[in-house]
Amino acid sequence: MSEQAKPPVQAQQIQIDIDEATAQGTYANLVFINHTDAEFVLDFVFVQPGVPRARVRSRIISSPRHAKRMLRALESNIARYEQVFGKIEEVGPAPPIEPNLIS
């Protein structure tokens, strides 16, 4: 079949459920991102001011392909947010933090 003769791809409908604890969400103000050739690992952390120790609150492991889709979705959502609420001001570079992950 030629490119023009292929039927259009239809979006798949997915029903998504969420339990009450997950729906409450988890606040994070820092994320560490690591990767291998097969996956991206995002560790979300909440750092309290003046406290020298923090704990990973959530770890998301994703494929490189999905990580890139997530980046594009986040960029799109930030652009829409800024159209409604104004530019998000960045306050200089984040301070360098060397994670010392302890199980």
C-alpha cells in the first residue's frame, strides 16, 4: 500500500483508574534524572529548607521513547500554562546537589 492509501491511525481509548492514596499526589521540589541505553530513571525528592537530608518520594522508570514524549507533553503544558497565567520566572540555576542514595 502506498502512504496515501493507508487508513488513518485511530487513537486508542484507555480507561484509567486511580486509587485514593495515589490521587492525593506527592509533592516534590527536586528531581534527579539518570539513564541507561534502555531506560530513564526519575527520582522525585522533597527537600525541606535547612534540613541536610531528604528522601526519594517516588521513582519513575520509563523507556527513552516515552521519556521524550513526556518531555514534549510537559513543554506543551507549560506553554499553555504561561498563556493563561503568565511567564514562569526561573530564579538562576539550581544549586549542584550530589545525591547520596541510601536504601
